[in-house]
Amino acid sequence: MTTPKITIIDTGYANLSSVKIAFDKIGADAKISADADDIRKADRLVLPGVGTASAAMAKLEERKLPDLIRSARQPLLGICLGMQMLAEISEENLGEKDPEVKCLGVIGSRVSLMKTGDLRLPHMGWNQIEIQKDHPLFEGIRNGSFFYFVHSYAMNLGEWTAASCAYGASFTAVAASGNFMGTQFHPEKSGAVGSKLLKNFVEMQL
């Protein structure tokens, strides 16, 4: 069986090396690139991200990547902010007059500041996911597994929600719509269960 070639899209707003190391550990063939040919020819795409949605989307626009990402037909995994950028709209447009930023729009969701009650933000640390639907990402992963989160904004629940998490209110922890999917948590920081999820992504058949 040929090892799938993975392109980790260089968003300019992510700890790219830690994501690549996580794929290296499971024996995956992964490279970091913002080159259009590398993105088109990859068997799998990964969209990582940290920081704010407005800054990250501006960087994608600067690199002329949004339309290329939207047109992807291979499995694509967004991680943390990378997942949020798959949404229609994010409210994380800090320092701007317009409180919203248009994102990639491949998942028909919205990203908003979390409503956590007395719990502090950011939501940081290990938390459990509740699997809502069968998906190849969850092969061999038990419901209630713990993953590592760091975020203050979250995607709302909807038909795209493959797994949820509760921190104050429930939010989408894993999103899936066709070949586009994402994790709000960091699988590369989530130990053995995170490695298993990445391995499932590499090996999945959609």
C-alpha cells in the first residue's frame, strides 16, 4: 500500500513543526508547504492554526490560498483555529470595527466566543469528547476520550458536529462535512489518542 502524501498547509499562524513531528511519529509522509502544486497533488491536507481568525484569514488571502482550499477534494483536517477557519463566519475579528470575519465557508457553521459561565477562558487543558456520529476519525477511539484543548472561541453545534465537548455550554469538538473535517483540540498534543486520530486520518477512505 502506498503511503499517502500529506501537505501541512503553511498558514503562517501555527506551530507547524509540532504538527509535522506528530505525523512523523506515526510514520506518515508529511511536508509543510504553501505551494499550490503541493496542495493540489497531496493525498491529504492539514490546515493548522493558532491566533485570531481575522489575522489567519488575512494571511491565507495574502498567500492566495482560500479558493484553493475551498476546492480541495482530498480529505482535509483543520486543527484548532484551522477548524474554525472552515466555518462560514467567525466573531474573532479582534481590533476591527466589523465584529465578524468571513472564513472559508466549507462548513456551514459559526464561530463565537465561548459562553462558559464562571469557568475561565481560555478553555485550556484536557477534556472529554462525546461522539455524536460514526466517522472514520474515531476508529478505535472510545467515547469519552480526553483530548487537549486551548481556545476561547468555538464552533456552534449542528449537522456538522461529529463530536461535542462541554465547557460551560457544549460546542463542536470535531466537525465533519464531506471531505472537510476538523478538531477543536490539538491531536498533536493529545498523546496516544491524538496519534490514533491522526493515524485514522491518514488511513481513512472517504
